[in-house]
Amino acid sequence: MIDAGGLRVMKAIADEGSFTGAATALGYSQPAVSQMVRRLEQRLGTVLVERIGRSIRLTEAGEVLVRHAGPVLAALDEAEDEVAAIAGLRAGRVRLMAFPSSSSTLLPRALALMHERHPDVSVTFTEAEPPESLAALRAGDCDLAVAFAYDGTDVARGGDLDGLTTHPLLDDPVRVALPPDHPLAKADVVPMPELAGETWIAGCPRCRGHLLSLGHGAGFDPSVRYETEDYVAVQGFVAAGLGVALIPDLILAAITNPGVAIRPLDPPSYRTVHVVTTPDLERVPAVAATLQALCDSARSLRAPA
């Protein structure tokens, strides 16, 4: 019932002592001020300004309204300033979730770009595998989710992507890590069927599923004896001769063990890295800027998918 314009007019009348003074202070015409007061009185069902000849004075109801107008208008002005800062990228918060193996290469570059371009925007980062990050996005607990899908699967792993927008960032080749004395350690390309008798080190559920899928396609069931999601540990196990493993290039770009031989697979295998958000969040300036930084970071690592 009470609008901000009416409150501003009432406060100006109280401050200036007349309709004419209020009109001058606000940049309105005097009839416009009178009309706004009449409209406010009609909405509230009582008289706010008493006219006595050429002078005016506030009624009790008008004084009550003016007493509350100051704090209310100050709060509205503060809110407008904060929203304007967010819209102008002078402030804002972005909650980012990404899978662990992206946090050593893709994410640091993107976060550094955001700090350079928009130092007043706060970007928080939490590690989470795609099922958890996509669930957090749907629940409103994050604004952007960096996820991946292996060839032949989708980023939601058969789940529902309705209401979400997906942007491909890059294709991430997957290679095989071998002990240095392995017979295939110096091969140009390693055929997957030739790894049938190997002991395997595997990581996250999606990564194990991908390994099993590749093995089945090559005619064997991979024997997974060691399980760890720490790729430093994975390479340590391989270097010690305990088995072989599949490692994405995003990891190898940041972490390599000199005691491990890395070779491409035949047939080639890869995973596609995506960033997922919602159409509404995409229109938030800070979220859009972070999305752009992720795209630029991916472009610097490899050609976009």
C-alpha cells in the first residue's frame, strides 16, 4: 500500500515545509507532489497533510509515516547500491563446485582470471564429483558445477538435466600409465586388448566404470586390486610396479611421476568436461563472468570441445 515514491514525497514535505519546496527538492512539479499525496491518503484511508491557507502541517498519521520514512528509505537506498554493485561486478558471490582432478589445472587458471578481471567478486570453490555437484546445483547450494562425462555417457550419468544449461569446456584424453620396465612402456600406442592380464589401479566410481567399459570392449574384465582417487598415489603405485592405470591429461598437465611411462590408448579414449548452471543464474553478471573465465581457462589448456 505504501510505495517508496510516496514515502520520499512525505519526507520532502516534512523537510521543506511546503508542497512547492518538496517539488523543487525532488525535481517534480507541484501538482505531481499534490497528486502523490492524495493517492497515498486514498490508499491509507486517512489524511496525512492538513492544508491551512497557504501553509501546511502534517497530521498525526503523516508524522508517523515520516518518522518511519527515514530508516525505510535509507534501507532501500542501501539495497539499491548493493544490487547496482553486483550488477556492475563491483561485488557479488559465486559458489563453484568442481571435480577434484580439475582443481590442479582448469580451476586455478579460471580463479586467477576472475581475481584479475573482477577483484571485488568473491568466488568460493568446493571439490565434488559430478553426482554431488549437480545435486547441489539443483538444491541451490552452488551456482556453477564443473562436471565430466566419459565417451559414450552423459554428464548427468543418465540423470535429468531438465532446467539446466550445459557448456562444453574441453575434451580430455585418457592415457595409460605403465611401470617403466613394462613391455609396452616404449610403444607408440598401447592396444587395450594387450592389457588384459594386468592388475589395475582405479579411482572414482565413474573412472572405474569407464575402465570396466573399455575392458569389456576389448574382450576382458579388468582386475582392479587397488582403489584410490589420489592421482599422486596412483602414479606412485604404478611406479612401484603394482599395476597399471588410466590417467586423464588434466592430471598429467600438473602431476607427473618420472618413474611412470604414459602412453596413448588404442582405441583412443577421452572424457568431456562441462560446466553446468541454470538459465536464471547464467544471467547473473558474476556467474556469467566466472563461466567466461572457465571457458578461457579451458581454451588455454586445449581447443574447446
